[in-house]
Amino acid sequence: MENVNRRGEKYFIYCGKTKAGNDKFFASQKSTSAAGEQADALPDDFEVFENPSNALVTVRRRKPTNITESERQFVQERADSLSDACAVQVVIEGNYLVIYEAERMSLSSNSLFGDRMDGLFARRLAEVSRDFSHRTAVMRFKLVDKTKQRYEVERYCFRGSIDGWISLYASGTLDKLSNKFLPVVAQLDRQQAQPAGLGQRFDWLSWLCSRSIWERSQRALCIEVMLDWFDAP
């Protein structure tokens, strides 16, 4: 049994034994393991889980939830329609629909080569960064009444004095809350996608060269685009 994460990294799923003799399941990027044999399938109460933040693959017990996959897909499609970079991921975590946003470069408003080159670079970089960059939970919808399909919305506050989830004091259906609050996430995402200054381009070239977690082919693709960007007339 195998699993490939969003970064293209392959994981093998293993079944081993605990000290008490019970089955244990785990994931590894190694094709062999002294701790167990590759599993053909998982029991119904286990699942392969890819961490939305760092794409790390693990095996865990399924968490009970009253949220359906169709509800998650509804919010995902709504978020995708608003996000230019398609860098938003919606995940079911218990009775929460959590919205993760991929980190993107913070760009200045000064453009050396003009909006056309910045747009080209932004599109090419987004193809890679949306799969390889770290993702952060920024908003979530909490299911409070399944019968009435009523949710409440919370936003993550990154201020040092709080650093946690805070209520936005709004409740309603997913349709209502998505229409009202997802555009806020998309607006912040677009504000980060302004043309870059030369200094920040050098910063990003250095960053791309140092990303050891990236596959060489993906890193080389972005570096090639970046160098073309510098050489543009």
C-alpha cells in the first residue's frame, strides 16, 4: 500500500506489532522497514492522513465527525473560485471545516520589468509553491447544529498576546458564511501577489536554491524561470 503526497513524495504504509502484540500502522518513505511489513489495506477505523501544513503522511484512527465530504467539497470549490493561486485547502477536522492557506511570497509594489513579467513569474511560481509551501490554518467553520446545518465561523489570530482561534460572532449555513467570509481570505491572498522589487527577487532566488525539501526538478524549474526573469529586457 502506497500514498503520494502533494509534493510528489511517496510513502509506504506498514503494519507492525506493539510490545503488547497489537497491530500498529505507520507510514515511511523507506521501501523496507524492520518494524513491520507493507500493508495491503487498512482497517475501517484507520486512515492515511496527510498533514495540511507540511504534507507529512501518517496513519491515524479516523476521527468521528458529522460533517460530510460533500460539505467539505462545497467550501473547497467556493474557495477555489475566489483564490487566484488555488492555494487554499479545506480539511475536515472533527466537527470543523478548517481552511488552510499556502504561504506565498510577500511582494512590493515596485516592478523592475513590468506587470507582464511579474504576472508570468507569479503564475509559474504558484504552480510549484502551492504544492511545496507550508500551509497555515487561517479560518474554520464549526458545526454547531447538524439538524439545522448551522455553523459558526472563527478566525485564527496571529497576535502574540492571543495566538489562537477567535470567534467572529457569526452563524448560519455554509452557503451564507462562505459567501461572506471566504472573500476576506481571497482578498488577503491577492494583496500578497503584487509585483516584486529587485531586492525581493534576489531574496526569492536564494530561498529557492536552499529549499532541500523540494524535488530537484521542481526547484530547477523555478530557478530557471527566476533567471529568465532577471535576464528579461
